[in-house]
Amino acid sequence: MSGPTSADDRRVAALDRVVEVTVLLGRDMTASLAASGLTVARTTLLWQLRATGPSTQRVLADALGTSARNVTGLVDGLVDAGLVTREPHPGDRRATLVTPTARGEEVLVELARGQAELAGQLFGGLSGERLDGLVDALDEVLERLRALVPGGATSGSPS
């Protein structure tokens, strides 16, 4: 079969697979994080701290594309779990810095280890050329999706 229908069918099939991957990864992430007493939202905030270091709640809210009120709740939960602290900001006495604790750093190391393990399980059988092609194609798709989705330029997911 050739023509526009074939290309359209392949695009829809590609989207179907991306959606299935998204659902399965989400399910796996939710289950594995729950086993550690974490939620996806709290883990995303921790992951953001891993990338940026100690940050104000305002900076975290902006980076995560959410409200300051939502970040306050996430930080409260992470403080209660002993994974972050709120410390005085050295340059702005009105602000506080959210900082991972030693336990929070351990959790981040374990999350990174789990991410590397899953990457090996999913992509270990692909040749370097096929893996490079997949990454390049996903980069293109992500660029388009970020342009289409309001707030799509904001990143902070554990990836």
C-alpha cells in the first residue's frame, strides 16, 4: 500500500506506540516510586534539585511549570520524609532554599541507578546506530511536542 494513507497509518501507528510506552513507563514509575514511599510529583521535584542544586520554591515552581502553592505542598511532604530541608537563602533573607538532605541525595543516587538499569534493559539490545537514530527521532518529536503543548518548554521530569 502506498500514498498518503500509508504514511498517515504509519504516523498513527508511531503515535500509538509512543502512547503505549508512555502509559507503561508511567505505570512502572508510579509503582516503583510508591514502593519507596514517593510520588511522581515529589520525585520530579527531587530530580529538579539534582539538576539545579538548592533552589527557592519560586524557582522550583517555574522549572516544574506549577504553582508556588503546589510546590509548597510537595516540599512539605519531602521535608516530612527527611529528603529535603528548607534553609535560609544566603543572599535574600525573605527566601529559603530547598536543599536535599543526605537521605535525599541517597534516594537520588538510587533513582539514577534505577534509571540506568532500565535504560540498559530497554535499549541494551539496540546497535549504536539504531539507538542514535531513536534518540534523534525522539528529539525531533519532543521539539515539536514542546511547541504544541502550553508550557511544553518546561522540563523537569526524571529522565
